[in-house]
Amino acid sequence: MTTPHPKAADGTEPSRDPAAPTDPAQDAATTTDGTARAQDTAAAADGTPVPQGPPGPDGETRTAGAGGNPESIEGRPPATDPHQPSGLDARLVVDRGTFRLDVTLKADPGDVLALLGPNGAGKTTALRALAGLTPLTEGHLHLDGTPLAHTPPESRPVGVVFQDYLLFPHLSALDNVAFGPRCQGVRKAEARAQAAAWLERMGLTAHAGAKPRGLSGGQAQRVALARALATRPRLLLLDEPLAALDARTRLEVRAQLRRHLAEFEAVSVLVTHDPLDAMVLADRLVVVEHGRVVQEGTPADIARHPRTDYIARLVGLNLYRGQAAGHTVRLDTGPAITTTEELSGPAFVAFPPSAVTLFRDRPSGASARNLWRCEVAGLETYGDQIRADLTGELPLAADLTTVAAAELDLHPGAPVWATVKATQTHAYPA
């Protein structure tokens, strides 16, 4: 059985630089059941080199790993110089001709950073560059003050939880987690004891002997997380860690993952296209579009002040840009919007779809200054409401109940009037 390569955000296989040296972790290895299986960096990305197959039953397979740091054998993070920079400091530049990634990432120990963006934005390329699976064209990568740009994946203090987890199918949950410490030179009994402790922290003690095929999606995700953490990494990478779960399991595992990340003392970088995952799990968001950082900040700040259409749609807001003069923002293309904030110069105006009130006929005596003639372009169910996509004087989205939509006899092509109170808008400098 061949394990697929980690995919790019758009679902395509990432291209491989023909000039880049071949990573031994990507070569096929023979498993204990005799089948040829591509390890495909699963172990290397956990911060451990891939030996010639997993540890043997005699318990004597020894492989140097994690840079040969003896402290890691003790199961402790390496000692650091108090005067040495700590955390992540990186400028990741990957040039593939038709696509160029150029992002700067900085995080302190204990931070959870989320890379958020549409398909093809470069999120997975950035994650692979951090793991050492995609070489940098230029830039730098420092972790706790140590340059890693030219360090092979198996020697980096980095753990990875891939989207499809990449658990070894022939090993139990316990031995999957013990694999990393074994590759760092820890004896079999001690490695299994460490693995048992990690499974206990994950609430999986009862499933220690189960093979991956006997685990639920949520259990497999926690085993993969334990395997990554068991090597005591200084950087934890998570590639769409909840994408493979159903909605009900996702809710439970998201809460558990947040707790585990809060307890992790080093840097965590999460890649996701789900805004809820990013808002719940991360301390800070970095939004990437077309290979560039377009906005970064706390989840609350980005939700309150979106700066691109993608972010506005992501957080469920109508967003416009124009020139402000007092309480009026005249849009670059379209009418003016009255706001409560008083500004001057380039500005954004945002308001939620729920702030829009629709009428089939122009409301008589309406006091709202924000009144536009529109046309229904489409309707879709959005939770327990109907979201109307409107075009016309001001393209916007409006939310209303199913009953209200029926009473207004809304359908594609129907003319409507849309109003928004100034008190329900939010304007801020562009």
C-alpha cells in the first residue's frame, strides 16, 4: 500500500523541485508485514529519521535522530540559552515559476499560529517549507535562534500532524507513538512507557493495543498528535487536522485539540481553510492569498476589521472600500454609505448580512439613509436562515428567515429594496 504525499491546499500533488536532493524519508521502506510502503516523510516530519523499517521485536534497533540531541533521549526539551532568540522567525520564499510564495512568520514559544486562506493560496507550501519537505528558494528559517533552512527534515525538531494522519497501519497505537522516541535512540521499554503516558494524556489508554483501522477518526487524530508530540518538538505543524472528521466528531476533537495546544510549550502552526477552526484554535491568524500575507492579527481583530473580500466572506460580513468624509463613505464603485464613525480618507465599511432589511416595494417614510434598489441573484440555505445574494446599486448578502423569504416571495430576478441602519455599520481606516 502506498501512502499519498501530503496534498496542496487545492487538492493537487505539490510539484517537486528536480534539483532538490532526494529525501530518504520519501523512499519506499519494507514494513514488518512484508509489504512495500512509502513512508513519505511521515516519520521524518515528526522530527525523526526513518530507519530501515520500524523497530524490530528484539528492541535493539537504534537510530540517531533529532539532531542527535542527548536531552531528547531523556524526553526533555533541549536546554536553551536565556540570551538566545526563542520561537519561530521565518521568511519563506518558494518560487515555482507560475507561483511564488513569500510570507514572513514570527511566533513566540506557546503561540498557536493559524495560516488561513483559499485553495491554492500557498498554505500547504508554507507548511512543507517549515517541515523541510520543500526547499526554500530564498529567505530564512530560524527556530529558537538556530538556522534550519539547510537542515534535512529528519534532523529538525519539528513534529507534523498530516491531514490523513499517516499512522503506520501495521503498528498499534502504542507503537505508533513510541516510534519517534525509538528513532531518537530510546530503548524499547522506555519508548513504550513514554508512549503510554502520551496516550493517557490523550484519553486513549484503552486503545493502546488497537491498530489504526480499529480507531475512530477522532481517536486516530489524537494518536497522530501524540506521535508528533512524543519527540518533544520545538515546532508543531498541523495540516488541516480536523478536515477528515465528520461534523459531530469535529466539534468534540476541536475542543480537545485546543486544550492540548494550550499545554504545548513551543510554537504551533496550523493550516486550515475553516474559519471556525482558526478562530477557536489559534492565538493569531495569518491570512494568505496568492502566496502573500494580506492580513494578520488576533481572531477578534481580523473578524472585526477584514481587509479583503475573502476575509469578509470568511467571517460573514459585507465589505466595501471607499473614501470617507465625516460620517459618509463614498464607495470606489457604487453609492455612499452612512456610518456612525467619523473618518477622513480611505476607509472600509462592513456590516453583517443580518443587518440588512428587505422590502419588495420602496418603503414609504423610511428614515434609513442607506437605501438601495437591488435584485435577487440567488438564494441558499444558511444554517436556519435563507441567505439572499443581491446585485444592483450595491451588491450585498442579506439574511432572513424562511418565513420572511416566503412572505416577500423572493426568487432569482425579484426586485427588492435593501436598507441598513447606520448604527449597524462599522467603518475603519483602510
